[in-house]
Amino acid sequence: MGEGGAWDSGDYFEAGLGINGGKTQARGEALAKHGNLSSMTVLYIMEEALRRGEPATGERGLMAAFGPGFSAEMLPLEWA
């Protein structure tokens, strides 16, 4: 799950990592619902993913957020 700071930068991030758009639907839904809240948007994306029952137990992922200028925070995740 990632917060790209803007719709297009999130799309570039997904394309660069070869991430299937189906895996990131929670990002689009959270941004549509709450708008871009900078780095903290990842918390709304996580909430949306959990509401949808995603990801599956044992699945690994990467939480990434990008802030003003260019700041980046990344956290590897494994779902239990």
C-alpha cells in the first residue's frame, strides 16, 4: 500500500515496482474518500484495505509514503 502524494506519482510508484492495480484498489478508494493528506494518507489506505479483508494472512507488502519536497518513508509488512 502506498501513498504517492498525488494520483499520478502513486501510479508511477506502482508501475516502477510492477504492482498489479488490483492490489492497490484501497489506495484509490481512500484517496477518493479522504483526499490527499500527505504522508498520513497511508493510515486511511490501511484502514480501507483492512475493511476489504486484504491482504491475506502471511502476505507481505510495503507501506510507502512520500512527503513534501522529496521525503520518503517505507515500512515492510507481513500480515498476521
